[in-house]
Amino acid sequence: MDNRTDFTQSLEEAISSLVAEGKQPSVALVKSRLGVAVPMPLIITALQRWKKNGVVPKVEKVASEKSDSQRISELESKVYALEKQIAELETKIADKPH
């Protein structure tokens, strides 16, 4: 499962549109041009690297892993649902005339 979100293209487009208009890209201007919500630290990092190298680096946000308690809770819910389905199937089989 890939839990990454790539914001590189959105940031490149925002910065390029500002430069094309003759504006100096700033965090506020870039943020206002983005069509997607990008975390502020990622905008700042991308803008700093663009100013230094003239290129927007690959910018990704990695989703945090679920805690053990969240995973256990989800698994318990799935087990409960499966047990319920099994019980329903057993009832159907038992009710069928042989």
C-alpha cells in the first residue's frame, strides 16, 4: 500500500505561473495558486530549494502509520463482521431441507 502523496507537479505549476507573471514566488503566493491542500512545511521546503537551485524538488507527504490500537480495533471489527457472516451462512445451511 502506497501511503505517499506527491505534490511536485502542483508546486511546479504554481511557481511557474507566478514567474510567468513576473512575480517573485513567496510562500503565500504559492499557497494561493495551489489547487490542492499542501502542508505549509512542504511549500516552504520546495520554495527554498527552487530559489537555491531553480528546480522544484520531488515533494511528497508520507502518511503516518496507524497505531497498534487503531489496527487492532479495525481487525476486531473485521473479525466481528466475518463471524456474523459465518453465523448467517450456518443458519441458512441448517434451515435447508436435506
